[in-house]
Amino acid sequence: MARLIGERIMLREYRKEDLTCIRKWVNDIEITKYLSNIFLYPHTLNETENFLSSMLQGNSNIKGFIIAEKETEEYIGQIDLIKIDWINRIGTLGIVIGTKDNLSKGYGTEAIKLIQEFAFNRLNLHKLDLEVRSYNERAIRCYEKCGFKEEGRIRENFFTDGKYTDTLFMGILKREYENI
């Protein structure tokens, strides 16, 4: 995949040396509490290596990028199209900023805008969608800033920290993206 260059970041290919950075966040509750249930149990080194290997070999249905500092190409996080429905032209987005030091710096917003341009103008997708837990207010603000709209909500379907929370479904259409 080609690299996508922004103002402060680039979206680049996965590399073997990204393993160390991925391992730093993959079992960090402060990062993973905002992600899916696949992070409920600790991830072994072997599981992380298998994921990275599948990305490097192109064997995964996930298509994505490393979010990296533009000048140094240093790992910041990951942004992926975790599922692409080619018939209906819909991509499902997943993103993680892998270090707490890089949260709330606008890297996620910039990465999403780069992948929107790629998805809508290079892949000719009609829609991008995602799901997010209602307690992840920082992410919801970021998605709204990028033009995503709430399309639905499943009430109290996700259990975390001793209580149930809602899951929001958000999306943006290509024509909405073009009018931002």
C-alpha cells in the first residue's frame, strides 16, 4: 500500500520492528479499555506476532496502516479498515493511538482524515462506519469532528468496570465527506 502523508503524520506500512510498540499497548488497560472484547484477556507475544505477520504477508482481511511521525516514521498507533464490503462499498474503521503520551494531540483526527481521503477517493467506497462505546467521549468528539454521525445505539450491551454501557454506531457517506 502507498504511504499517505499528512501535516504531522504519515500512514505507512506495517514493519517487523513495530512489534515492540504494539506490545507496549496491547496489554495496557488504559489503552485497551476503549477497544473491543478481543483485549479482555492478555495477548501473548505469539498472538501479537501472528497478527503482525498476517499484516506483513497480506494474509489478513484487515487492510491498514501504521500511524507514524512524519519525519522519523516512529510508531504512534494504527488505523485499519477492519472489514471492507466491496459489494456495498462500505469500510469499517478501527483506530488506536498506542501511547498515552500521544493521546489528545490530534493524531487520531489527522489519521482519520487521511484514511477518509484514501477510502473515498482511491478505493471509491461509499461509506465508512465504526462502533464506539458511549464512555469513550474523546473518540466520539474526534469522529464527529471528522464528519461521522451517530446512526444507531445499542443500549447497555457492553459490560466493563462493573457496569453496562451503550455501543454507538457511527458513519459517514462519501457525499458528506465531500461537503466537510
